[in-house]
Amino acid sequence: MGYVTAHNDALLDGQSLRSQLAQTLPDYMVPSVVMVLDSLPLTPNGKLDRRALPEPEHAVAEAHIEARNDVERTLLSIWHGVLGRTDHGVTENFFELGGDSILSLQIVARARQAGLKLGARQVFEHPTVEGLARVARAAHGETRRAEIRTPLPLTPIQQMFFERFPHGESHWNQTVLLSVTGALDVAALEQVLAAQVDAHDALRLRFSRDEEGRWHQQVTERETQPVLALFDLRGHADWKAELEAQCARLQGGLDIERGPLIRAGYFTLENEARLLLTVHHLAVDGVSWRVLLEELRQGIERAARGEPVNWLASTPWSAWVESQAQYAQRDAVKQEAKWWRESLQAASVAWTEAHEKMTGKTEPVLLKLDPIRTRELLQDVPGTSRMSVEEVLLASLARTLGESYGPNGVLISLEGHGREIPDDALATELDLSRTVGWFTTRYPVWLKRSDDTGAILRETKSRIRAVPHRGLHFGLLREELKDLPQPQVSFNYLGQFDQSIGGDNRFAFAGEPHGESMAHTGESPYVLDLNALVAGGELTLAWDYDATRLDAEQVEHLVVRFDKNLSALVAHCLNAAPTVTATDFDIDISQQELDQFLEQLSD
């Protein structure tokens, strides 16, 4: 919020002033609203009386500035689709509206489809439609990098997989079961799936060992194994049991050495259908699923209209693997090891000894927020507190685990989408917003415990945002940093999936059992493994756990405490006066220096 007075009775317009500021200042320094006052209220000693400044109630409507040119109109329409809301204009902050780093990739991808070229970093640097419109460029004449079909090294996350499964586990998938209203044209479905496999080289990967037993990956020119299987379940007395059995068979039929790494099953029912898509995790991640589901929906629609089923060319996975291997050798990457050692010097682990080994698979404990609470967390909290959904969830987790297991704090392994490219030249060359593959990065963060609600929110936010390049380099430095304490808790916020299947109600996520996505082989490296996502307007947090360290009753108690703590943190974000941290500003300033500066302003 900005306040201004006129000099010598000059005529001022708040919206025009704000537009002029946006031409010279970075977006985070431009007030969302500028109010023109006759005079600034003063205290008896002549200082600014901040408490007497008018509330910006009448200016809120002015903040919803509509698009003023074609680029802004295009971007605003994209924002509406990605965010799933239309109650904003071109000046509101993407992340305060509920956006996150994963959704920012969809902004980039959809902008490119609309003929505009943006980088993922630009969404963070210019988080308004107005700001992005100034830096967007026409996307034309771009040359796609060629696929590389020679053997390639593993990425850090793939290395972690083979360290856990040295034999090369083929049943370790990510799977989606969709309900389909009516029936799909099978020929169109086959055409779309074939086009996706052809467009995304990660879906044609094969893995093999060299003479020294080291695993490598290699892209094949075409997929020779069948992808789609058809099933007619009409008339089955127990179609759900048959659906589960056939889905389980498909999921168990992937083969990382001989292929395929993707299978699909189309199940015809009475007046509806089910579509199973399963991909080995070595070739897919959460962002990739958004790409695949959006392509599936668009492809079916295009095929129904008799249009070609194709998409804008994306950077091949194999090109990224080669570039990342070269990037890892840079001095800037290696020098970051010092930061990681300093940031984790106080870290410790909570569990030291396992109980007697238990057999059998444990079912995760689920926490589900209703649509009202989910909407508060997604849309209201970021706008009032400048905190992301992930940061609030992590603050609740740090407090919850600290109450029982970590008096000083908790060491957590976080996941990032892994598509950040710090190098400007490389980022210009490689657009990863629509590339399919397992890009995930893992990195540790030590979160301090605090019983003060405001303090733990600020501390968590500062810790998360201080991580350089969102943890991208940690995996590249794993060998050098392997002596550091290893997290026993894993947390992954997968983001919002509802927008991935569109709003036409043709597809929806189905709830029937569809077999196990992963074989029960290999012990989990984590005592607690938490995965959160939003689907159907509700946030679900699944708590998987190691039964040698925790039992179901203990985990259920943690979930109850987490839910209570989360409610308290959300209430604080919505009701407390907004506060800022040093990480809110793209300048070199410590939290202590910022606090001193703000204290001087209040005097």
C-alpha cells in the first residue's frame, strides 16, 4: 500500500502513479494500490502517524485493473485457468493469489502455447500479469534440441533410486486412474498416446548396466512394446474387482530394461469408462503428469474435431541430462558445498534405534482438509501473510515433531521440481516447462522449533527461502556432502492437480482401487514420508511411516497434533498484522538489519 500527496495542488492519479513506478522498480517494490491524500496525518511531534492512515477499503476495487493490451489479456486468461479463479486483475501477485513454483511452470508452458516466451525465473522476478507482459517476448523460430540416443549417466534422483534398488526395480510407478463421462473414441486415444510417446523421449527410456555394473539410461528411437490395453467390463457382476485386478496387472508389467515404461488401460463401463495411466517413476514426476494430462485432454478434443494431434516441441529429457552433467562441473556448483555445511551444522536426528522388525505393509494415515480450509490455505493465507502453502505446512510439521521428538528442531528432506536453471544462457536455450522426466531434487533443511506462532512462521519461511537455487545443487554435491546428517523425515508438496484435467467435467480423478503402484521391496530411507496434494478442491496429506520406529497409534497422534497446529498457524496468518522477513526482498540485507530499519520507521 502506498500513500502520496500532491505538491502545489498538482493533479495526481494513483493508478497512473503506480504504472509509472512499475516502469522503473522491481515488482516486489511496487505498491499494489496507491492512494492520493490531501495531506499525510502527523503526530503532535510532527512525525508520520501511521495509525491514522486511511484503510484502503475503497481502493481495493481499483486494484483489480483489467488487461490493457493483447499481451496482458493473453496472460490474464492463462492466470485465470492456472489459478482456477478470476477475481483479480493485472497487478495482483501470482504467489499471493495461491500460485506456487509448480503452477509457475504451467504459466510458462501455456504462455508458450499462446506464442509468448517466458522463463520460470521471470515469474518469480515479475509475479504480476503487468510485470510479465513487459518482459514477454514472441516465441517464434525456436530450434528444438535433438534427442540424444547414446548411453547417458543417471541424474542425482535416479542415482538415489538405484542405490535403494541396486537390482533395478521395474514395479515402482506413478499411476493415475481417471473416470470418463461417456465413451472415448479408442482410435483417437491410441493416436494421442502414440503422439505423447513420440514427443517425450523419457517415455522411451531403457536402463542397462555396463561391464562394471553401473546403471545407465538410453533413449530408443521408437517404442516397440504395446502401450494401450482395452477391457470391456460391461455386464461384469463385480466390475470393480476386475478393474483392480487388470490395473494391477498393467502396473506390474513395466520393464525398465526392455520396456515399456508406460502402459494405459481403457475400461468400458455402462455409460462411462475408466482410463488408467501408469508410468515408471524413473521417467515421470508431478510436473510431468500435469503435462501429460493436459496433452491427453487437448489431444482427445483435437482428434474429435479431426485436427492433427501434436504439440509444441519441448526440450528432450536426454538433452537436459547431458547439459546437467556438464553443468555439475562448474565452480559455482562446487563452491555451494560450504553453504550446505554451515546451514546444517546444528542439525541432528530424532530417532536412533529401531524396534524389532515388523513385516507387512503399513497403510498411510491420511489427513484431509475440507474445501473451506483448503481454500483458506491456498488463496487467503498467501495474500495476507506472504507465505506459501508449503511453508505453512512445514511450519506446522516442525512444531508438531518438535513437541515430541526434536526439542531444538527437525531435519527434513524436501523435494523440489528441479526445473530451475540458474544459468541465464542455459535457461534461454532449454525450456523445461513441458519436458517429461524425473526432474525431482531432494535437499535437507533444518527447521528450528519455536512455541511462538509468529516466530515459527517467520523462521520456517526464512529457512526455506534462504536455500540457494531451491536445492538444485545439493544432489550434484551428494558425494561430497554424504557425511552430513541424513534426514529421517521427508516432505513433498505436489501442488494442485485439479486444473490439469480441465474444467469440462469429461475427466475426473477416480476413486476405485487400482492395484499397487510400487512393489513392497526395499526399506524406506525415512521414518516419516509425507506427501501432500490438492485434488477435488481438498488438500490431502498422506503420512507413510516406518513401522520399526513408529506404530499407527503414534502416527495418528502426530496427525491430530499437526491438524491442530495447522489451524492455529492459519488463524494467525489470517488475523495477525502482516510481517515481512529479509527474504521478501531481493536485496542483501539480514533479518537483524531489516528489523532495525523497520523499528526506526516506527519511531
